[in-house]
Amino acid sequence: MSARLGTRYRCMLYALEGDVDARTAPWLTDQLLGACRDQSGDALVLNLRHLSFFGAAGLQCLNTVAEVAQVLDIHVSIWDPPPFARRVLRAGDLHPSVLVEPPD
């Protein structure tokens, strides 16, 4: 699992690669919560295009981050989730404030 942060136009953009599973999700959660708490942007965008696995732990990570982001008035968006990640997002209970692009 790797995550690269870039900031542009008050937007925190993470391009995620590899697996988001029970082993990597706690690290990713810490990274994303840290970015939110640093208030380096008004929006947190997660590009999932290059993921090879996304499990229930990833959904839990996103929901935890979305709850904190909502309190801090930071918008969360997910870009280009692969089909297997979309299935997890649909089957799970994704936080209602998270925008998924493109929509189903």
C-alpha cells in the first residue's frame, strides 16, 4: 500500500496504490486523519484507480475519515474506484457525505 499526497487549489489529493486491507487500513486511516487535522485543504480526494484490493477494512477507514472530515468541514471524494472497490462501497454502508466519482 502506498499513498502519495499532492495539494492543489486547497485540495488534498491522495493517489492510492496496492491493497487496502486489515493490515494497511490502520496506517491509511492515520495518514488521512492527519491530513484532515492539519487543515491543508477544504477537500480530501482519494484516487482509487490503482488499487489491487479494497476490503471491509478500507470501508471502515473511509467512514472514520469521513466522520472526522465532516466535523472539520472538509469534503471527501473518491475518484475512479475499480469495480471490486465499487462493490464493497455499494455493499457496505458508506458515509453519506462521501461523493463517489464517476457515479454508478
